[in-house]
Amino acid sequence: MLLTTKGIKINSSLNKNMITYKVKIFGRVQGVGFRWFLRMKAKELGIRGYAENLPDGTVEVVAQADEKDESLLKRFLEECKKGPFLARVDKVIFEKVRDTAVFGGFQIK
């Protein structure tokens, strides 16, 4: 079964060859264009998922790519440690997750 909602396609059979990371970014990461920066990098590298400001002042990112594109996903995760010019990244937590959602692009929430 395939459902599409807000850029998310749910189909567990498609997810077998996907790598997904959940990332939490701490520091001066809100109000500095961080999510837009990540969206641009994701588009350049073909990464799917989303970036969202959280109430605690952090940015949460879910980043996903096909197994064959693991090196591109790693490059994107490195960009999460940097951010745009005005940002200051103090800490980044990476967690590899098993996710049944297959994202259709990279969105800002």
C-alpha cells in the first residue's frame, strides 16, 4: 500500500534500501537560515527528509538516502555540523533510525 501525505510516501517495501538519520542540532541554529541552508544542501546532494525548529531552540533533521548514495548522505550530515555563516553549532547528535516513511523531497517544517 502506498500513501502520499505532504511529501511523505509510506511503503515499507521501498524502505529496504534506505538509510535514515535523525539529527538534533544545538547552538545558535534558529533565526539564522539553518533550515534553508540544509534544504539547499539536500537538494544539491539528493537527500530527502525535513528540517524543523523545535521549541527548545534546536533544529531537528531527518535525512534519508538510498544505500547506494550513502557517501552523499554522509556529506550532508557533515554540513549539519557547519550550518550557514550566521549559525553557531555547539553540538550535533546523530541517530541512525529504522523508518518506514520514504520521503519525496526535503521540506522545511
